[in-house]
Amino acid sequence: MSKVKKENVIKVLQEKMNCRGVESLTNAELITILIHPGGYAESLNCAEELLLSYENSLNMLFDSTERDLEKYSKLGERKATILKCCSTLYNRTINESSTKRIQILNSMDAAKLLSGYLRNLKHEECWVVFLDRHNQTISKERISIGGVCATVVDIKIVMKKAIERLASSIILFHNHPSGSIIPGEEDKKLTLNLKRACNVLNIELADHIIIGGGNYYSFNDNGFQ
């Protein structure tokens, strides 16, 4: 492939977008638009090598730190920062959309509320989403922040917040930084204790969802009673 001048790399890809739409661009081409360190062929090759170093996984790429990205010699500090900013904007978009009144009909609807944020964390966090009687979101709130392996949930605080928000039901969320979505014994114990507390106050525990990497585990889908 003959080289295209550096200043034309965006033009080449923009013409493709104009003709076929932005969805026609590959992941490597989208990253090329962000970093374009040289001519077209050089830039695309750089983006392809960068993706390959992260097993062609966008999740792994955006989950990396700026320091990790800077180790990739062709990228440098400025372009590493650009990629991290893109990742942060995406996560904030997911986080922002979850505050709107959204009706939750199943576990997939629920998982979408926080998976974009929780899946990238290196530590555990626990969140609760409060729902009205139509299963529409009232609000969401982080309940606790933990370490790499665990976080502590105070059930009294969860129930207090549910009452204050006049919630008819709640969904508990937490993440597993390891990427595993298999619930541990402590996860099962927490779910059971929270369900008992909810029953006393006539509030439904609609689900407890564990986020791990790009997947999720729903206690409700797996028959937890």
C-alpha cells in the first residue's frame, strides 16, 4: 500500500465513513483516527499492533492504565491519554444513562445499568438501584467500596435508603475484579440476608447482579429464592 501523507489520514477514513457510515470502520481504523502517528499505512499498522498486544480486546485496551499504554513505544504519553479519555467518556455515558427513568424488565436490562462502569474497576464496589412499583429506576447509589477481593455491605443502610426513596424494589450490584462471575459463599449469604430484610419491610429484592469482565451473573435468573 502506498503511503498517504500524515495530514490526509483522517481524510481517507472520513471518506470511508461518508460512503459507508461510521459502523463500517474497524476497531483499528477507529483507533487510527485517534492516534494517527504517521501516514495512513503506518498509522493503521500501529493501531493493529496496539490492539494485538491486548489480544484484540477493546475491554482489555481501555482497562489498561496510561502507564501501561505509554510502554507501547509508538504511542507516547499524549496519545495514551487520548485513549484513556475516550474510555472514561464512554463509562460516564453509561453511568449517566443509568440515572434516567428506565423500566427494568429482565436481568439484561438491569445489567446494562452499571456493567459499563463496574467491569473496568480494579477493586470491588457495591451499588443499589432503587425501583418504583412499575419497575422504573428511581435512583442508583454506591453503597460501599472495597479492596481487590471483597467489599462490606451494611444492610441497615441499604434499607434506610430504600425507605427514604419510597422504593418498591431494589437491585443489588457488585463486581468481581478477577473477571469471574461465579458467586462465592459470602455473596450468597449477603443475598439471603438482604432478601430477609426486604421481606420485613415489604420491599422486593428484585435481583443481585455480579459483574465480571464483559459478563454478569443474575441470582434471579439462577433460581435464588
